[in-house]
Amino acid sequence: MSDRLPKSPDNAKSPNNDGGANQRISADDVAKVANLSRLTLDADELDLFTHQLADILDHARDIEALDLEGVEPMARPLPLVNVFRADEPGEPLDRAEVLAAAPSVENNQFRVPPSLGER
């Protein structure tokens, strides 16, 4: 993951770091991503999102460091089970009873407000 971070003075290789592998993302990097995403962030948002994104990248590094040799890939951790009841026909509802419960009825049908400016 760290090799995908944009290069900046904060994560450039130096004697004190390993090219960004343990370096948190900088506010400049977050500002650049926000600009590319056409987002305008104030200073407080930039600080908040810098910390949040750094935490996400740290977590991704933790996952990347796991030894997954021999672990079979899966789409979900638990088997998928249909929890719906069987779709079986039943007795139909009484039309008069249903229309009696509706807030508005016109010509023996539900009356609904117009949508999308229709009249």
C-alpha cells in the first residue's frame, strides 16, 4: 500500500524512514486527493480527514502484513443462506378493505401526489 502513496517531502525516502511504509500520510497528500476529487476542505476537515485516512492506511498495512499463505479466498465469511419464506400464493386482499385504509382514493384506485412536476 505504501508504494501507492503520492510522493511528498513527508513520505520521501530518508535515513529516518523506509520510504513511507511506517510514515503516516501528510495533510498535503490529503489536500491533493481532495482537490482531485473536487472537494473543498477547511483546515479542521483537512486535519480530521488526514488522521482518518492515516488510520485507514495503517489498518491496510496491518492486513497486508498478514501471512495468508494457504488461505483460500472467499467472498464472505459465512455461508449465504436465503432467509426469506417460500413464495407461495395466498388469499388476495379485499380491494374495498384496502382502499378504505388508503389516505386518498379516486375512481376506485389509490390517489397519489403528482411526481416530477406532472399534473
